Amino acid sequence: NVTAKVEEWTALNAKEKIYNYGSQPPLQLAIGDNFERMDTDWNFGGLGGNEDATIKHCACLLHWNGARKYWLDDGFNEDLVNSTYTPCKSSREKRRKKNKIMYDEKKKNASLIAIQ
């Protein structure tokens, strides 16, 4: 249960101050090595810290990390939100195909266990 682990890390941090910077550290600590690496095309970051960001590759997620979030009065790159930007189709299709293979494999394994 990731939520319970995050709550444990948050409570520990309140007592011992083992990390800074909000909600991301306890989530990372709770997840540990239990994650899947994403294609580098997946996330384009820096949009809240770089006023002149240019998306040089196809990205599936636009990430406003940094202090200047587009919804703030002094935010950066609001034009990307209201543009005709569309995520990279090839990355989305690769992810769907990989998920389908994993789902089919789990379904097959469950069927084999049920037969035994």
C-alpha cells in the first residue's frame, strides 16, 4: 500500500526532518525500486523554469516543474496549454502495445494456474 508508506515517511519526516521539498520525496521513498522506466520521449520537463522552452522532440507529458507554473500570473509557457499540441503518437502506441502484451501474459498465466 503506497499511501500507507507515504504516510509513514511523512510522519517520520515530521519528527526527524529527513527530507525537504514537499510531497515528491516521500512518494519516491515509498515506491523505492518498484517502478517502470518510461521512454525518454514520455516527459518534457522544465516548462515552469524555462521561459523560452522549445519542445525539440515528441513528448507525451508536458511537465511544469519549476516555480513559474502556467496558471500563475507570472507563469511561463501558457501558450503550450492553449495550442494544438498533441502527444507523440508513436510513444503512446508503443506503450499501449507493451501494456497489451503484459495483460495478455498475465491472463494466460492466470488461466494456466486455474487449470492446475
